[in-house]
Amino acid sequence: MTTIDHLTLDVPDVAAARQFYATAFDLDESRLRLREGAPPSTGFRGYTLSITVSQPSTVDSFVRSALAAGATTLKPAEKSLWGYGAVVRAPDGAIWKVATSAKKDTGPATRQIDDLVLLLGAEDVSASKRFYAEHGLPVAKSFGRMYVEFESGKAVKLGLYRRRALAKAAGVPADGSGAHRITIGGGSFTDPDGFSWENDR
């Protein structure tokens, strides 16, 4: 089975990005690696990263630390049909959602991350679903042509969402061009939407 070992973000300043992610989300390079360089890119990069946690107070804790470290708010924290969450943009331009399925706190806020999730915006979810299944990622959940989750390992989970719907959920326009500025570690191929996988352990 294909699994995601880590993600690599292309950033303009590795030291600054490392400081941001350590301060904002307590992430180190075991799951999120950083690479110097900022390939040309405009608008929506076609993906979002999500941190899922156990309760609303933990969402608030991560969002506060992200904003204090230099992130900007795309969607403020609020309750929804699915739980509670917020969306922020990191200084390097990556879009992050911090969310929980819980609507009430059951204890004090923690800094525990339950899952790190990469959602790729697909122009054709069905075609991308077939592509990934053929490349060794079993489908865990599938909701028609809108959304797919894969069994993609413990370090990072992978999902597909229709591109325009993903941009709307992130609070940004769907238009964008150029490099995605992200590389997925754990394979050696490029998917139908131009997302590259590399074996760079």
C-alpha cells in the first residue's frame, strides 16, 4: 500500500517557516519538511492542509498561536454542522484549517494533533480517485464525485475534494495558476492535477 511519509512545502525562507510551524502548530520535520524556493504561483494553490484535534478549545489554542506567529485569518473559528473550526493562511501562503468534530469541550485545551490531513483539489474527483487507487491507495470513504478519503498512512492522511468546493471551504477564490508549492513524500509519480509525489527519504 502507498503511504504518505511526509509533506514538503516550498517556502521563500526556510528558517522563518520552520519557526512559524514550530510555534503555530508544534510541527517538526518528521511530517512537514521545508525547502528553499518559491516557484511562480498565483491565487489558490489547489490544496489545503488540516489539523484535526479533539475539542474546540484546542482549535482556539492553535489558531491563537498561528495568528501570533504571523498567520492571517481566512475564516474565523465558528461552529458548523460538522463541528468547530477555523482557516488561516501561513506567512508562506499555505492554507491551514484547524478543526474538530466536537462541539463542546470535555477538558482543558491541549496541543495534541489527532491527524494531519492533505486535501487536494481535483478537477475530476472520479478520475483522480481511480488514479490513486491504481497507485496503491485504498479508498476509505467516498461521497460520489465530491469527496474521497484514502487509507494513506498515519503520518499524513489524504483526501480529494472538488477544486472549487475546496477553495470555497477555505474562503478563497478558486482561480490560481503555477506551482502547487507542495510535494508529497511516499511515491514517485504526478497525479492528474499536477501534484507531485517523490521518494526523498
